[in-house]
Amino acid sequence: MKHLLITVLFVFGLAFQPAPKLTPATLQSFVAHGKTVIQINAGWNKANQYRWAPNPAIKYSELSLDEFPELKGKFNVQSVPVILFYSNGKLTERIDGGMAFKITTPQAHLISGCF
């Protein structure tokens, strides 16, 4: 029984490991397959961080301008947050935060994942 419990805990732990830390260098491989949503934000703007309802069919991750300032030029970030929607490695939609540093999105994006 003890071995069974240890095995179950080990397998359960493997199934729920956090995703590896996303970096600009690993972005393309992270978004290469399936539906993926990436949020670009800054530490000073955490109050306006977009929070997602969990959906097992979509991978979510974040990148910080504080940690990776080169993202500003790479993605032409004018205001944060920026939400990037990928499907099988292709950028399908982008939502930019307004000058109030808030982001709004239609309810349909939350339901369909915008893909």
C-alpha cells in the first residue's frame, strides 16, 4: 500500500508540474503546437494583469518587459498589457492595452479563446 501511495503521488506530481519558464528564446517552441496565449506586461502594471479562466486546451504564459526589455521592440509594445494569441505557431490575434494601461476584450474571446 505504501508503494502504491508513493507511486500515485509521484505520477500526480509529474502530471501537474509547472510549465518551464518562458523566455524570448523559447517562445517559438512554446507556441509551435496547439493554441497558446502569451501576455506581455511590466512589473509596475501588475494591477492590470489579465487573468485567464483555465482551459486545458490552451497553454498560457507571461513575459515581463522588466526581465526582457527587448520584447518592446520585437513586438512593438506601445502600452501594456499585450495579449498574443497563437495557433500552431502562427500569431492569429493581438490585443493591446489602452493608454489607461487596462485591457478589455469581448466576452467571445474568453469563451472561444479567439482562435
